[in-house]
Amino acid sequence: MKKLATLLTVFIGLFIMTGCQSNQNDQASSKASTQAISEVAKSSVLIELTDSDKEITKKKVTYKSGESLLAILKANFEVKEKDGFITSIDGHAQDESQNKYWTFTINGKMGEKGAGETKLDNDDQVVFNLGVFK
């Protein structure tokens, strides 16, 4: 009987130790996942809105790698669009009768694609300008 009690105690002890070790691995794995997610979210961009080259507002925002410029813009500003073109940002709307439209530059260079297709690099500077398009 004494052997059975000893054997049962050993098995219970091993079971408890195995359970604790598994939990520690789960915690380490969870911590690594959280760190990886926060590193992805650490990408940032400076977005400036101007009207005829006069500053309206400027924000430094964070985003997940791989997000489009349009998705980043929508997450941080009130954006309206029509047929894939931005028509209004934070209440500042284009005026077709005056040929005044939203355009954007990234690090001083005119955007080559639409905002929905444009991907950014960390620390880019984006300027959306509401100006006369010639």
C-alpha cells in the first residue's frame, strides 16, 4: 500500500510539474507574439493636409505594415470618396467647378498610384494638398 501511495505521489508531482512548464512556454510564446505584433504596429507616417499649400493639420500616425495609404488615412481622418477618388478629408471637399482636387506627395514626390494601391515605408512624409489641378 505504501508503494502505491508513493507511486501515486510521484505521478501527481510529475503531472503538476509538466503542467507548469507548459504554461511557462505558452507565456513566453504569447510574449513573443505580442512583441512581434507591436513591432509591426510601430511603423509610422507623418500625414499633413494642406489647402492651396497652406497647412490645415498635421498628424504622426502608426499603422500596420502592408496597409494602404487610403486605409491609414481613413483610420485617422474623416474621408469621403467617389469612384475610388478622395473627395473630402476632414470636411475639406474638392470643388470641381474650380478644378480643385485632392492630390498627394510622398517624401516630396507626386504619388504614382491611387491612395488605395500605395504602400508606405516607415517614417514617410505624406502631404495631401487640396489645390487647383491644371
